[in-house]
Amino acid sequence: MSVAQQETVTIVETNPHKFKLDAGEIYKRKQFIALASAKLKEVTDDVNSSTTKGKLDRDKRDVKPKKKKKSFNFFLFMFLIPRRS
């Protein structure tokens, strides 16, 4: 739990009537914060893992540059076609 989250929970626990929350609701919300924080850490660790970074590096190497389309030179075309008399 982050410092800001902990401060918020402490404020609510100190004066639950102000926020119209009972002990059960505060407990559920603390559990939600704990679960969400754990999941966020899990995802962050996965994204920052060496396996993920290796996959990104391999993908960057494997990307083949797009071939440029050959543009047709209109002026060259005009010189190559026979003119009608």
C-alpha cells in the first residue's frame, strides 16, 4: 500500500462516521487496496522482467523494413510511349 493510500485509510478509520462507513466496509476496501496493489506489482514485475525485455528485443530485430513501392516516373513514361502523328 502506498503512503497516500495508507494516509487515506488512516483518515477514514479515525472518523468512519464522517464517511458513512462501518468497520466491515472499511475492511473490504482495505482488502481491495491490498489485492489491487499486489496485482499491480505482479504486472509491473512481469513487464520489467528480463523475459519480456528479451522478447521485445527479439521482436525489434525481427521486424523487416517495408519495401518501398517503386514509383512510376511519369516523365520517363511520356518519353517511352510512341507518339501518334
